[in-house]
Amino acid sequence: MVDHNERLLLELLKKSGNNVCADCGAEDPDWASYNLGIFICMRCASIHRSMGAHISKVKHLKLDRWEDSQVQRMKEVGNSQAKAKYEYRVPPCYRRPVRNDPQVLIEQWIRAKYEREEFCHPERQSYVSGTMEGFLMKRGKEDSRYQLRKFILNETDDTLKYHVKEHKEPKGILKLSELNVAFAPQKIGHMNSMQLTFLKDGTTRHIYVYHEDPEVINCWYMAIRCAKLHQLQVAFPAASESELLLRLPKDFAREGWLWKTGPRASDAHRRRWFTLDNRKLMYHDEPLDAYPKGEIYLGHESNGYLIKVSNTGNGCKEARFPFHVVTPERTYCLAAMTHEDRAGWLAVIQQTLKRPLTPQDSTSKYLPRGDPGADVLPRRHDARGPRRLARRHTADAQATAHTARLYQ
Ligand SMILES: [Zn+2]
């Protein structure tokens, strides 16, 4: 039988603001923090519980017994009012997590809100300063061991550097304006890890880092985003903030194994690790390779890019769940392991092809500077021979030139 307090709680849950999780926005929350006065989902409830009852006291709306005073507290506060307090000064560059985001992001968001109260006290937001220094574990380029490296972020210099020995020259200098940072915990095998993808002498390079402390990795992630947003604000002063936020680093739209054939009919199907990073569909021998084996640029559908399901044609051999990615230069024959996997790839690639190009989609990242017609780049750091890149459509090349002027 539904008791009086449970009925009151279910009524409160219908109020606008209370009908989604106060922390991640998931619909129909069925837990609550009764000292904070918020309705939350199960995943966020477990994070609240891990902070300790001195921060947050958690109960299930239906399975636990509620005191009158606790229900009263829920009535007095509620999600909207709590948001106004605990999210008062969230900096625009901060990535607010949504449902299904990586655990480290959601957990640190919740701890930042209620444990550290960072958004009530902006002076606690060390990541907005444009500079950061500290140590991260970095995976070796040639071997799989992780070593401690000092990293230094400097927005003014447009660099993220790392040092093997603290007082010696940096081992690597990453250009901040050409850097993407993504959480990829499953692939890296560490909860608090990030993948840094950037251009080095015209070649895409990946670096994998982690830190045992989730707060530290989250802080680095936000610091890179904040520095990039400041740069964009300078480069595009007329653009709205919401427009610029769309250009900040994103996690990969999809990653996984696919089979791929070469350009000739006699080429065998080979298993490759594919990563869709914005408009760049990269493939690798192994998930944690330092360099992609190749990249397929996905332009706009109006420029001759399309995706289709087909079992044959264009030199493709029979494969289990094949599909074709067609670019103006070449048709790529790929195949997924399962029907569901193929459907997932078709959906994200289709969305990419339909999305209008922005100037930043077409930064010079795919081509060496001053050579907009090139479609073969030498791999300076890899002995496996030249890497083919799709030739860009003229419109893309024009956008590149436009962006190069604004954003370099
Ligand atoms: Zn939630």
C-alpha cells in the first residue's frame, strides 16, 4: 500500500525540474538526497552515497521509509532551487555530464557541486586559468608501459608540453588549437584516463594518459577545454558562446573493430580499429596505436560523400555485415561483426555526413600547410610507409583557408 509520504514524494516528482535527475538529467529519477533536497537517478545516487552521509543522505523514493521532516525538506528545496545554488557559477567551458557519460566525468561533477562546492566558490576553479602543471602517467609510443611525465599547459603559448626530465627540453609539444581530448576509459583500461589526439608535422598522433586521482584527470580535461574556449573567443569574437561551445573537444562518436578491404579487388579483408573523431574516420592496427594507419575524411553529403549498405561492387568481397563509405575519391568497403554494430556505424556516419561543415571542421589538420591539394602525406614517425588521405572537396579546402586565417 502506498503510504502518505510516498504519495507526497510522487507528487513532488511531477514538478518541473524534479522529473529529471538533478545531476545528469536522466528521466524519471527514483532516488533522492534528502538532506540536499534533490531527486536523482540510481547511478548518481551511488556516487552521492560514496561521498559519505556528511555530504549527502540518500534514500529510494519507494523502497525506503520516509520521515515527515525528510519529505518536508524535499518540498522546500527540489531540483530547481538546488541547481540555482550548487550550479550558480559553472564556467561555460565546464562539460556538464549527461546520462551515459564516462563515470569519472559524472562523479567529479557531483563532487565538484556538493563536496568541493566549486560552483559556489569560483576561486576554487583552478582549471579556468589557462595554465596547468603536473604529472600524468603516459603510455610509451613504442611500448605499452606507462611512465610518469610532467605536463605543462599554456594557453598563451598555444601549447601542451610534456617532459621526460623536468628541467630538460620538452619531449613533446602539442599545439593546443589542434588538440582533441577525449575520455576513452574502456579502451585504455583505466577509469581516469584521456586520449589526446593532435597533429604533429601534418600527421595525426595519439597520446594516452591517466592519473590515479580522478579529480586530477578531470581538472586536466576541463583546463584544456577552458583554454581552448578562450582561444576560440579571441579567434571568433563575433560568434556566440553557444556556437563556440559546440567546437570544444568531444568524445569519439564511435569506436570499434571493423573489417576493411584495400582498394584492389584482390586485397584481403583486414581487421582494423576504427575511431570516428568529428569528421575524421581513422583506422588503426590496434586500439592504442600512436598513429592511425589511415584516415577517411567525411565531408558533407552535398559534396559527394555517402554511406550505403551493399554486399557487392567496387571490389568489395562478401562480408558478414558490409557497408560502403563513398567519398569523391574512393569507395571504402567496410564490414561489421554484427547487424547491431553495423546499424550503429551507419547511424553515426550518416549524422556526420548530414551535419553542415563549420570552419573548424575543416582546419588544416588533414593537410600540410600551404599544400591544399595534397592527398598523400609522408609518415615521418612510422616505418610502415605513406598514409593515404582522402582529397578534400574544394569547398572544404576553402573553409580550411578561411579557418587558417582566423584560428592559427
Ligand atoms: Zn543521474
